[in-house]
Amino acid sequence: MEIKLWKEVLMPYSLAVDELVIKFNHVKQAFEKQGLYSPIYAVSGRVKSISSILEKVMRKKLSLDNFEDGVTDIAGIRIICQFHDDCYKVAEVIKNRTDMTVIEENDYITNPKESGYRSYHLLVKYVVQLLEGPREIIAEIQIRTMGMNCWSTIEHSLQYKFKEKMPDDIKKTLQDAANKILVSEIEMSKVRDEVMSAMSTREEEDSLISDILITIINIYQNASRREAVRIQDEFLEIYSTGNMEKLKHFAAELDVIAEGYGQQSI
């Protein structure tokens, strides 16, 4: 068996991780620039350490000459979401992309592992461009919430400490904690929906008020000061009631009035 030149072996995976992190951050920014809620909260990536690769090779009894066929998480991307339903939205975004191909998926959110571990895993094929030409890389994408990620970090540390011989009472505590995290996240998703609805209503109200005030200013500047003052007083009276339907009706009538003044000025 030849000596492994690990730097050369892992370089394409490092490139894939860098590019994928940038691309998923661009997805996040695309949602935000359109004023939309982004299901992606944060993105990170890593190339598996040499010691972790060797450990997995030994555990799975792989040949070091072609271990890349059996170790599919050398390149790892982690996408953190705020709510559990966001994980599925992100998975759909990934599956609809044309610059990577999903070859395997495991829904450990709906079907958690016995330990309580929850996450949505996708294996994708992604092509990086090297000096010698294109190289297809397999990368593992883990999609999870902040709560799931916190649980997983703690569980991983405990597994390392106990060397996969974790005491039953700790296993039970972890399982219970995982279930409580999911229940809490489902409840928070409901709260999120209420908040998003309230924000949408507020944005609609802000836009409507802005349009009304601009129209009143145009009437004031181009038609009648007295009429503009009267309309403004009527607007303030309706606004004080907090009745959006009356405000919409007022805005529609105001558009007709403004159109009439516009025709007169012509």
C-alpha cells in the first residue's frame, strides 16, 4: 500500500465545502433580499479530519486504497434552521438545484435514530473544477434546527467519552430531551406563524398608509390645499379606529378623487 498524500487527497473536498457554504449562504441572502423569511439560519462546513477518516475506515473494515468509496461524509455541510419545518423547505430547495444531484436522503426528523438523534441528511454529488479537470465529489448535507444541533453536539461528546458504552440512564435522559426539543420546536413554529402573520399585516398597513399620505401630498401640491386638509382629517379619524377595512375603502375612494384632480390639471 502506497503512502497516502493526505493533503492532495483532501484538497478537492475542501474546495467543495468552500463552494457549497458560499452557495447556501447566497440562497439565504436571496430570500432576505426579496423580503422573504429564509428557512436557512446559518451554514457551516468542514472536511473530516484524518484521524476521523482512519477511525471510520477501521470500523467499517475498508481498504485504505479506495476508502473514498465507503466514507461518504468527508465533505460535510451543516445547515441550521430555526424551526423543524424549515428543514424540509431547505431539503426541497437542494433537491431542485441543478448544480448538485441528490443520491441519497435520510429523514431522521420524522424517523429519529434510537438514540433520539434528529436531522435531515442528504448525500449529493457535486463537481469541482481542478487544474487537471472536473472532479465529482460526494458531500453530506445535514439539515437541523438549533435545538437538534445542540442535542447532537452533547450526544456526540458523550459518545466520545463513553466509547459507545453509554450508561442506560444517560441514554434515557438524552432520548427524553430529544423528544422535548421536538415538541418545543413544534409549539414555537405555531408562534412563528402568528408572528409572521402579524408582521405581514403590519407591512400591508404601513404600505397602505404611505400610499395614502403620498396621495394627499400630491393633492395638496397640485390641486387644493383646503381639500387636502379635509382629506387628511378624514384619514386621521379613520386611522384612529384601527379598522383596516375602512382604511382600504378610504384609500380606494382617495384614488378616484386624486385621479379626478389629475384629469382637471391636464
